[in-house]
Amino acid sequence: MNYTFGGKTKILTIVLAVIGLAAIIYGAVATPERLLPNLLLNAFIFTAISIGGTVFIAVHYAGQGGWYSAVKRVPEAFASFLPIGMFLLLGLVVFDMFSTSETFKIWEWMDPEFQKTDRVYLNSGKKTWLNNGFFIGRVIGYIAIWWGFSYMLRKWSRQEDIIGGLGNHRKSMIASSIFLVLFGVTSSTAAWDFLMSIDAHWFSTMFGWYTFAGMFVSGLCMVTLITLHLKRQGLMPWVNENHIHDLTKLIFAFSIFWTYVWFGQYMLIWYVNLPEEINYFLERFSTNYRFVTLTALVLNFVFPLIFLMGRKSKRRYGYVTFAACIILFGHYLDWFQVIMPGTIKDKWSIGFTELGMFAGFLGLFLFVVLNSLSKHALVPKNHPFLNEAKQHHI
Amino acid sequence: MNIESPIREPLILGNKSYHQITEDIVKPIEGRANKMWYLVFTISAMTALWGLGLIFYTFGTGIGVWGLNKTVGWAWDITNFVWWIGIGHAGTLISAVLLLFRQKWRMAINRSAEAMTIFAVICAATFPGIHVGRVWVVYWFFPLPNEFGSLWVNFNSPLLWDLFAISTYFSVSLGFWYIGLIPDFATVRDRQIIPFMRKIYRTVSFGWSGNVKQWQRFEEVSLVLAGLSTPLVLSVHTIVSMDFATSVVPGWHTTIFPPYFVAGAIFSGFAMVSTLLLVMRKVLNLEEYITINHMESMNKIIMLTGSIVGVAYITELVIAWYSGVQYEHYAFLNRATGPYWWAYWSMMSCNVISPQLFWIKKIRRSLMWSFFLSIIVNIGMWFERFVIIVTSLHRDYLPSSWTMFYPTWVDVGIFIGTLGIFFTLFLLFSRSFPVIAIAETKSILKQSGDGWKKKTESDYEKMGNTEHHH
């Protein structure tokens, strides 16, 4: 029983993508300084969601999880969007390095003038780390590792359908372990590169793990949402409230983990109050950004804490759909307050440029992922733990 | 019904029956200890007594008998404290977090890991207690009204948060451990023939009769306590890390500290559990319950947490270099190349490099290697705390205050003494408590027992529509 991608769903994703295109054109004309930061924001979020899916698969391969095999085709399909998101990020980096435009700008340090005159830049490792060539090299490395492993894991999973046996499973276990090691390093460095370096003088050792937490939660939310969409189509009858319960449990747990690292970073900087660190939060808690920062905190922490704690709430499809949407939006706002203060400062707003582009990226992501899902079986029929997943009961 | 894929290794070997499980686990309590046990117990108890003697010597003479000085006011005492607290993390992690993750292999090891937690926290709590010097006013730690003393505690201080975190953690861990023990104590009670012993086990098992209602409540309480312990176990080392990270000392104030300390704590705790279990399974003949498969899982966690700690070390180094803050920059340069370089490189090789050997399946499943590497990790994690604490302190902002720290024989002696206390308690535990959770182990016999797996393998194949494999 395969998924057919068509009808209303297909039209909806196309409409969303067209709205996004309109928002980009509108943004370029009406709000030019907001265009690139928003492109970065959306490209990063949907890359994060996609790689979050691969991490979900890899963690379960390495830890020999069983129940996840019922839904693993969903995150596998995320790999189709990964190159789009990541090459867009690369494009933004290259554009910013060579653009002389004052309006279309993201990373302050890419300005040749900054690289020649900034005292902190010149007297620290930034001179080496934030060097144009090295930076582009790293981004290409991220693409190779993240996309490469996502692609291979999906390929072997599909091969398993055809030839059976344990060979592909064993290969995937090894590849997943290697991927997790590489991702353990590159998730941090990518977070420094794409996001932390926007505020070129600021630094925080926690930043990598903070970004990782957001990536994983967003990925989990999207896995849950698409699984529930498929269930609403009458597909995946082997997935029941027990699987959704486990997925939501992970969303809950990693929302708390996200809060933990958020608070750890914030509290230590607030407590010690060093000028080179506290500026970051002074800006984010100024009247300008306070609303966004605090709303993100409420949606990503208070909301799941209260609404996802109970057992029943994790087992109702409609409720879980609602919660996953809210948390996904919470992480949109969180990354919004990471990116905007260092790029467009007080000129931020949430208007058609922002919402339209988010809708557009969502449409594109869904189009690509659902299209990929429709091409292959939803059940990994030869997965050695599939029977465990089918009997899953908690 | 809970079914299991045939490619999962069995967790209980030797084709056990329910009765055999009880027999095997209760045997050490009912039998007599051998000479080896008495020998090891005597050595541990003597060491413990020696440590206690040195603690009293410290009380009588003053903190001056330690190697502390005006610049390095915290050294071995806090290093030992953090080391022991870290070791204590594995018990709760195994009993609570692995329960939430439905890891069945935890059943064989949770009891002794929890016991170890409690003993480790006792050893840890010794150090802040004796560091105050005037132990007769040690209750000033607590926020008591002023008529009990002249000091009102500082609620802004992470040291006070630490006190709360550890005492809460200790109480909840103790409760969790004890509740798990009740049904097993009842099993021991029902088998005892010595009236006096029977009376003791009757008292400690709180009249457990094993009816359905009691089991139902037991399960509920276990789940609630697991839910409570999970944030608690994370909070303890988080707050320990804040003892350092809320300061302005270079090398201490870094935002990654909370999760990095927690990962390190789990790392060292698992290593200590490995060390203890490898000996225990042999001495008490429990090889069929604590199998090589169990050791492999533990080694995988050691490798994972060791690598997380490794990422944190590298992050600290790179960000210190990236930040452009010269003090941070110097602090890390001094760690790696300064007078304590040997401590830094011991830490790096023991904690980051040596666990990578577990990538090799043969090493991961070798008892000798597991034992050897678990000791190495314990040593490495002690050095980690020493490096963080002493190398950051001994280079003050004011170069005229620069100094070195050298431990005295009292410093060393008290640390060895706490090892004695720890092993004494653990040895006593191993002869009077069921060291494996009997009831919980039985609950997985008809899923993960080797006899059961063999019997149902063909059913599993039939049940699914899979046409694979082997």
C-alpha cells in the first residue's frame, strides 16, 4: 500500500511554495534588508528538520531501537530536501562573501573592511576560523557528511526491501555510529558557523548543543506531523497510538533538554555578567526583541511542559498534531531571535516577507518529502525489528 | 505480549526457571562468605578506619594539614567530592533513565548500581563536611534561623544549591532503591530458616504479600520515582558544574559546563559500575545474569559518554582560542603545556582516547579489557576534576600569587580512606541484599531468556510477513 501524492495535498504544497516565491519577490523590493536573514532562517530551519530526521534514524540504528522501524520511512524521505536546504545555505555564504551590497548582508565579519580593521577579529582565532576559504570548505564538508550519510542510510533501507537479509542492517548500524560521531562535531561547528558567527564578537561553548537540541526537536515534530498526515489518509495501519506516544515522549523530553541548555547558557552568562558575553542577551531582552525571545521560551518550554506531560495527551492524534505545530513554530521564533538581532537589528518585523517565506519553504519541503514518500513502500518490510514495532505496546 | 526479535542476544543464560533465578540470586545471602570475601573486607575496613582516623586528625589539627594554600584554596577535597558525586550518577541513570527507555538489560545491574550510588554519595558528602574545619557547626550549611548560629546562608550561591540538590538526590535515590527492594526482601524473608534473620527481613519488607494491588502500586510508584529521578540526576551535576561556572575564573566560566559535567558523571559512573560488576558476577556466580552482552552495552555507553566529554573538551579549547579573551586563552594553554601538563594529558588519554578502543567489538566483549579500561576511565575522570580545579586556580590573575599545589599524606590518605568506606559498604551490601532485582529479572525471562528465545524463534518468523534472513 503506497502513498499517492496528489489531489488537494499536492495543490496545497504548490500554493504554499508559490506564496513563498511571491514573498521573496515582495521582500526583495519592499523590505530588502530583511530578505537574506529570512532566507538564512528558513534554509537553516528546514535543513535542521531534515538532518534531525537522519539523526532520529541513526540514533535508533546505533542503539538497536525496535519500535521506530514502523515510522522510519518518514524521516528517510527528509533526505530529499537536505541538498536543497544545504546548497541554499552554501549559496547564501558565497553570495555574502562576494557581495558588496550594504543592504543584502548577513554575516558582518565577511565584510573585507571588518576583516582588516576589527581588533577582536585580528587578535583571536577568528582570523583563522572565520576565514573565507576555510568557511566555504567547512560548509562543503557539512554537505558531504550530512547529505552523504542521509542518502546512504535511505539507499540501504530501500535495498533491504528488495534483497532482505541482515547485510544492509549491519551496514546501516556501522554507518549510523560513524555518522553520529561526525555529526557530534559538525552539528556544533555548523551552529557556530551559520548562527553564532552572525554576532561576530560573541561566543558561548554551549551554543552547539543548544542548536542541536532545537534541530532534533524540530525534526521529531515533523516526523510526527507527517506520520499523522499519512494515518489520516488511511495509510500505515501498523502505526498506532503507542508509536505516536513514543514520538511525543521524545518531543517532550528533548523540549525539556532544549530548555535545559537554553537556561544553562543564559543563567551562567547572566550570573557572571561579563561585557563580552552579556551583550548578546541584553539585546535579546531589550524591548525590541523581548517579546519574541520570551514567546519562544513559552512555546518551547512552558507549552510542552504543561500540555505534553500526561499520558493521554501523547496518544491523541489531533492533540499531538496541534502540539507539534506549536513547538515547531516556537523553534522558528527561537531561531528568529538568534539570527535577527545580529543582522537587521531593530528593523525586524513579522510581516508578509517573514510569514510568506516560511510558508513557501514549508510548501517546498512538504512537496519534496511527500513526493519522495510516494515513490517507495511505507513499510520497511525486511527490517529485522519490524515485528517488534508491529507488536509495540506501552 | 512483548515479543523480541531473534537477532537480539538473550539477557538471561542457562535456560533458567523462575525458581532457579531466586535460588541463584539469594544464595550469597543464605550461604557463608568465603575466605576471599573476608580478606577483601578486612582490607577495605582497615582502609576505611585509616581514612576515618585521618579525618579526625584533620579535625584535631586543622585544615592546615592539607596541601591547600592562599591561592589554591580548593584542591583534593573538592576533586574527590566531584569525583564521587559523578560516580553516583550511574545508579540513577540505570534505574530511571534506562527504565524510561525500556532497556531490559538494566534489570541485571540496576540494584547494585543504585547501591553504589548511595555509597558514592556518602563518600562525596564527607568532603564538604570535613572541609569546613569546624565540623561541630556543620549545620550552618543549612538555612537555619540565626539563633542556631551566626551565619545566614547565601541563597545566591551555587554551593547552597548544591547542598539542596545533593540532599534531595540522596533521599530520592534511597527511596527508589528501597522501594525496589521490598518485594525482593519479602522473597528472602519467605526462605529464611533462622528466626532472627527472618524477623529482620520481615521488618524491612514491610509486610509485602505480593498481591495484585500491591504490584500495581509498586509499578506506579516506580514510574513516578523514575520520572522524578531523571531531572534530579541531571540537576545534581548541573549544579556541581555551577559551583565553578558561576565564577570569573578562566577555565571555569564556560557555558557548556552543565551538560558536559553530567555526561562526564555518567561516564565515570558507568566505569565504576563496570569495575564492580565484573568482580561481583565472578565472585557471586552471576555470570548467567550479568552476561558479556550486558558488559558490551555498558561499554557502548562508556564510549558514547566518553566521546561526548571529548567533544566538550575540544569545544572549550576551540572557543577559548576563538573568543579572543586572553585569560581564557592562557588558561587552556597552561592546562595543556603548563606545569600540570601531565595531569591534562592523563585526562585526555584516559577519558577521550582510551574509550575509543571500544569501537573494536573484541575489546568491547572482552572481560579483561572492560575491567582494565573501566579502571583507566576512573583514573581519567579523577584527573579531569583535578585539572579543572587546580590548573585554573594556581594561576591567579595576579602573577605574584602564582603557586603550585602539592598534596600532603593526609590529602592522599583521606581519599584512599573513602575508597575503603565505599568498598566496605559495597561488600556488606553484597552479602545481605539481593544484588540483582529478582522480581524484575523474572519479568523478562519469557522475553529475553535464552530458553524462551529458542522456543519462540520460529513463532516470530511466522508472525510477521517477512521472508528473510540469515
